[in-house]
Amino acid sequence: MSYYSGFVLAVPTANREAYIEHARGAWPLFRRWGALRMVENWGVDVPDGKVTDFRRSVQAKPDEAVLFSWIEWPDKATADSSWEKMQSDPEMERFSDMPFDGMRMIWGGFETIVDES
């Protein structure tokens, strides 16, 4: 059963192209480690909520866009193994200068419970 790593983060709008390059550069590593698909979504309609919302979840500033991203894995074991490999892969060092504040990114792992087409 597919497994997903999901992310919500804030990226300065001025860093949009740098973020795209960053994500595209990371994809070959994720693919090599077993990822099936990576999707990056730039927020264009992210309204403020009354109690909570995407913007507040990552403390987005007025000059930042909210991104919703996910990586599809064949299963949780492959995802877990990939994250472990990342910790020791020297290629990951080139991604240390991120075009966003990683401290405000939220993430989690998700299993599919409904999949309709």
C-alpha cells in the first residue's frame, strides 16, 4: 500500500525559482532511494481561517507563499529507509542552504485510507 510523506512550508515569494531548483535537485535522490513521485504545490488560494489555517501553521509572513508538498513511496518501510539514508548521504550537504526556513516546516507520514479516481 502506498505511503506518503507530506509537507507544509512557507517560502519567500522572491525565492520561488530557487525553491523550484532546490526541489528539482532533490528529486533524483528521492527517486534513487525508492520514491515513486514527488509533487510540489505553490499556494495561490490559501485563505486565512477563523481558528487556524495553512498560513498560521507555518507562521507564514506577508511576503511568503505556502507550499503543500508530498512524496509517494511504495510503502512505509521504503520511506523510513530513505530518510535514514538521507542522514548519511554526503550529497545532501548541497541542500543545506535551503531557500526557506526549515524550522517552520511541518511534515508527517500518511497511509492511504481512501483512493478514488
